[in-house]
Amino acid sequence: MTEKLWGGRFAAQTDALVEQFTASIAVDQRLYVEDIRGSQAHARMLGRVGVLSPAEAEQICTALEQIRQEIAEGRLPFRNELEDIHMHVESRLIELLGDTGKKLHTGRSRNDQVATDMRLYTRGAIDRLRALLRQLQGVLVDLAEREADTILPGLTHLQVAQPVTFGHHCMAYVEMFRRDSERLADARKRVNVLPLGAAALAGTTFPIDRWDVAHELGFAELSENSMDAVSDRDFLLETLAALSILAVHLSRLAEELILWMSAAFAFIDLPDAFCTGSSIMPQKKNPDVAELIRGKSGKVMGQLVSLLVLMKGQPLAYNRDNQEDKAIFFAALDEVESSLVVLTQMLPGLQTHPESMRAEAEKGFATATDLADYLVRKGVPFRDAHAIVGKAVRLAQERGLGLESLPLAELQALSPRIDADVSAVLTLEGSVAARNQHGGTAPNQVRAAIARARQRLGWERQA
């Protein structure tokens, strides 16, 4: 059996069952780029401070690059007895360099090494997610511009409330995803702290230069406390919290796509390439992609809870429980990334059915608030106006009419303040156009919001 790199204190080999139970290589092998990058920075620093000779540092860095290529090409076999990615890299390094390879681990521990790897990986993941969010926002902005004038019934309590435009609705999600990106950017500041140099928990006796490593790896700060540095997983919790909120937004959008595509709404159609059929009902076209996004969001939230529970009972400093953080984080990250990618590809092919949207808005008395506002401008106190319009709605329901179809005389019987000019405020177009304030649903305000979003994103509309 392979001799453990940490096995000097032990008289017996590790049981094979224990090796299988404790091994993390199946999960943490995806950290190989970060692990090797961190090890190269550590080796160069050791060479600069005199712990290694310049030649030894160069030999180690060259061999580490060879190992990176071997892993990338699938030529380095992974074995449970080597436990994790750190031991695989170091074991292979010793095979290549002998005693020189054994010097790499001077002044560090797997505790600060894995914390560094995870921070590097999380930082890169945040950058990828923010790029994906920018693409998704750009797609939604394009869709909003295409549908800036399309009337959509705005809902509260899933009941028709007031008319909005489909473009305005799309821009609401642009704002949600903008906040998601900002949350991730803010979390990145606390991710971007170098723990390497904390060693196992107390620091090291070697004359290391932590800022040298930080600068090479692009870290903005050094951890201030060695015990906290190796045991902290707040940076993962915070990132997972941001991912969970993002997953909520993805799920809300997916839910609306599912509802809107149903026969009960018939507001939209999703492209065939992103839907599936039924094995028994030949007429079915199911929005499976949206349903899976909705379902995966729950898994992401569950991963946040899993890591919170994992951390809540741990005393200082590092504990082996923390090995489980990677499976939790990677699972959540993969679900969010795949959801962002597929949603961004699907939305450009979305087709609206404006006639269905309009019909639903018309039968829901969506301009009732406009009539109340009209009466207020005529000098009627709002609460009195509210009561008058409520009577008008009941009358329209009894007649099977929309508010705009009630005879003027019957409206005037409810309030003599109503004149012939009321017809202008009872149309759907008039209602949305009247919401002409910053952030409102008026088409010109939607276009202004689109222009601001494009400027923020640096995103030009695709021809």
C-alpha cells in the first residue's frame, strides 16, 4: 500500500473502508488548477525568502505544471488511499523530484492550503456567475424592448390588478438579477482574503512572505487570525446565500413562464427545442426546462441550510467536517450555473400572444384604479372615489361589460363629476401611458429603463 505522507506516527495502515469513507478526491479533484496555482505561488515565495533555493523553487514549479497537464489530460489516476487533491499532487511531485518535491509543504498545512484553494475557486465562480447574469440581463432587456408596448395584466394575489406592459415585467427581472450580481460582487470582497500562511492553526516558524503570495494570487487582503483563517467558511455561506436568493428569482421567473404557457393563460409560447412531450398524450408540449429550474432552486436553498448546519457545531479550529463543504458548494454552484445558461438560451425564442394578454386584462377591470384617480383629480376624496368605482365594477359585472363599455349616463349616475373625457382613462393603453414616472410602466419609461440598463451592462442590442 502507498505510504501516507502523514503516516509517520502510525504503526498500522489505514483500513481500506476508512480510506473509502474519508477520501474526498471524487469531489475535490476539480480544485486541481487552484491547488497547483497556490502551490506554485508558495514555492516561488519559499525560493525568494531562502527556505528553498531558487533552483529548487523552479524545479517544483515546472514539475507542478507538468502535473497540471497530466490531470487535465486524464493521465494521472486518482486513488482513494491518497485521500484528496493535495495529496495526489504532492505524491506525484515527489515521484518526479524525490527529496526536492518533499520540501514544497514547508511552512503550510492542508488546512490553510484547502482554504486557499476554495477561496480561489469561489472567486472564479463568482466571476463566471456575474458574467452569466450579465448575459441573462441582456437577453431580458432585448425582450423588454421588443415588447415595450405589449399590454399585460399586472397581477396581485394572482388576480388582475392593473395593466402593465410585458416589457415592464421583463425589466423587473433585470432589476432582480442586477441585485444578485451586486450581492455576489460584495461577497467576493470577503472571499478575496488569503489564508495561506496560517498553517495548521497557529501560523508557521518559517520566514514566509504572505503578501508575496497574496500579490501573485491576486488576493486583496491577508487573514488576520490564523485560527479563523483555517476554520472560516463564512465566505462559502455568504456566497451560498447569494446563490439562494438568485435561485429564488430564477424560480419565480420559471413559475411565471410555466403559468403563462398553460392553456389557462396562453400568454406565451416557449421554443420547441426547450420543451418536451408526453409518452402517452401526443398533444402535450411541456415546459420542462422551466419546471426543472424551479425544482433545482429548492436544492440550492437546501445546500445553504446544509452548510449552515455543518458549521454550527464546530469548535475552533479546523475539523474534518469541513471536507463536506465542497460537495455542498459545488452542487449548488452547478445547479445555478446550468440554470442561468439554459434560461439565457431559451428566452430569445419566447413568443408572446398579445391578444390573450389583452383579453385577460380587459375582463379583470384593470383600469378601475384609473377611474378612481380620475375622480380624485375631479375633486372627489380618494376613499369616496374608491367606493364609487367599486359600485361601477359591480354594475359592470352584472351587465357582463368592461368598465370602458358602461354607458356614460350610468357612470354619471354614480358620480356627476364624471364627464365624457373619462373614456380616455378607461383604455388599457391610456392606463399604462399614465404611469409616466421614473420606474413606471409607461412604454416611454420602459424604454428609458432599457437605455439605463444597457448603459450599466455595456450591452448593445443584438441585430
